Amino acid sequence: FQSQRDLLHDHLADTFRDTYYQTVYAVSQQTPVLASFAHIDTETVERLILRPWLDSDFSSRIWADKSKLLRELETTLAQSFVRDEPLQRTSKKLAERMGVSMNRAAALVETESAHAAGQATLRGYAETGVGKYQFEAALDLKTCAVCGAMDGKVFRRAEAMVGVNYNPLHPRCRCTTVPVTGFDVGEKRAARDPVTGKGVYVDGNLTYEEWYRKYVEEVPEAKRKAGMHRAEPADREQHARYLERLGGNVSKSFASFQEMKYNEPDKWGDLQDYYKSRGTNMISAFTSFEDYRQYKQRITVELVGLETSDGVQVKGQSKHFIERVFGTTHDPKTKRPRTGVDIADIKDALRNPLKIQRRTDAKSRVSIKYLGRQAEVAINADGTLVSVNPMDQEKRRRLEA
């Protein structure tokens, strides 16, 4: 943390100096600069980068992160000792805590750098007589709604407030400002194509909201990409859960995982079912996700078209039926594993039942249940298999008697 503090201090000082001179030079190319400016001295830089903003300076934020991490590590170790958890699990928790700390450090560097650059720009505006500035957000899918709504708005320099109308508005904010002068800055503005991700130029007068409407909402592929981007935090958590339970059956690449989720609905549906069922007696027999998919195809091939003992032809199966064939890791009601059923036992129940039960519900829908030796199979009158459960052995004995 001490090293981080020293390195960040030097980085912020360099960022401030570079941005200040670049701002003065850029403005001087656009309009006559009446004020004279001198080399910015070290004392001024120190005073400006150490000035607290949003109630603390960068150094305080670093030490606050240190204190928080120490508390988290102490809590994790204490809990692990009390619970007598294995070393591997404790190590994993500590690694996760350190990973979070590294992410916080990265966010701190990016945010403090943006603040230093923003303050240097503001000082450059003051030195060159710029009285107003225009807020400018990045034209890409990463820009948040708050920054997007601010794009193109003009404010007085004297009224600039960090986090309100001046960058950064939030941690890891990528927005900037441009001086309002009589100089025409050009007819084009840089943007990022939401489909290809490549840099392009668009009409310079477009605001973020206009760009989003034209290039994202009105382009189906771009709109899909935007939805994927919004869902990324939740999808990353889901990817981690799937990797933990399914291991090598899931791509380690998050991009590949997300592409399958949004572009391959059939395969994604199968993966979801495989995830739910992983660990049950049926799924444990399959060494890979592909084995599971092949078995799922067998359910359709071997059951659809089959004729029951009383002349009902199987025409299809519901998603619920497929899930019941494989079983689930936990029954949502009992919280216990739900056992799957073998295809051969399902066929035997339909062809050679010990008993057939016909029921009509309140909506006049007819369902038929075939009670076999190893399975109970339910089918609608239209031939759709809707449910299956292992036969209760005590019930079987009573039926056979």
C-alpha cells in the first residue's frame, strides 16, 4: 500500500502537468490566448493533486482500502478457524478478498487519474480565458446513462463541480470536457461502432442520446450487443458458478460463454438443464456435457412415436418432463436431490403399466398417468409427456398385490 501510494502520487503529478500543457496548447490553436502563462511549479501541482475532493484525497482512500482489507482478512481467518474449514477453502476465500482489493486499487488509479486530468484541464481553461466548457461522454456501449444524459451540455467554468457537472462523475468515469470557443472543432466526432467495436467517425453535432438512438436502438445487432453489455456483471457471476459446478464442460472464456447464452438458445437451454441436474444419480453417469446432450436426443428418438398400452401415441415432451428424466440437484420444495428416471423404465411404464389413472382438471384438460414398476409417467390427452417420477416401491408392492 505504501508503494501504491508513492507510485500513484508520481503518476498523478505527471498526469496533471501533461494535461495542463496539452490543454493550453489545444486552446491556443483554437482562439487567441490573451493571458500569459508560465511553467507550472511543483508546489502548485502538489497542492492541487493533494486537495481533497468528495471528502478525501487519494492517499486517504488508499489507506482506507488497506484498513478494510485487513478487517476482511482477519474476519475470514477467524471464521475459518471457528468452522474448522479446510485449508483449500480458506485459501480460496483469502484469494478472493485480495482479488477484490486489486480491483479496488485499479479503480482508484483510474478515477484519481481522471480527476487529476480534469483539474489540470480546468486550470488550463482558467489560464487561457475559457469561460465555458462542454461535457463530452464517450460514444460507445460502456458509457452509463448518467454520463450519456450529460453529453453535449454546456456549463460555466466558474460553476464546475466534480461529480455533478464536471468529470469524473463516478468511479472509473471516462468522460471529458472541451472548451467552448468561437473555433469550429470539426464536422466529425469519434465513436465506437457498437457491433464491430472499431473506431469510427459520426456527425460532430450528435449527442450521446442521439447517437444511441440512431446507432444502437435502430440496429438489431447493436441493440443485442447493448443488452449483453448491460447483463455483463450478472453474467460474469453466473459464469463463475457454472465453472465451479461443471468445470471443463464450460468454456473458461467469458466471451464464449456469453455468446452461447445469447446466440445459441438450444445449447444454452441444455447447459442450464445440465447445470441444474449436475450431481444427481442420472447426470453422474455422464462424463461430459456432450454425453448429456446425446442422451437428451435419445429421449426424443426413443419416446416420440411410441404407442401406449391403451392406444395413446406420444407426440412430444415438455421441458418439465425432460428435467424430471434427469432429476435435479435440489428439489425446490424439499431442498433434497430429485432422482432421475431411466428411459427404459419410462417405456416399460407406458407399454406395461400396473395401473392407468385418468384425471380431468378444472379447465377440462385430461391427463393420463401410467404407473409402472420403476416409474410413474404422466401424459396429456394430446400425446405430450408432461412429467415422470421414480415409482414409490411401497406403492408398487400394493399394486402388484
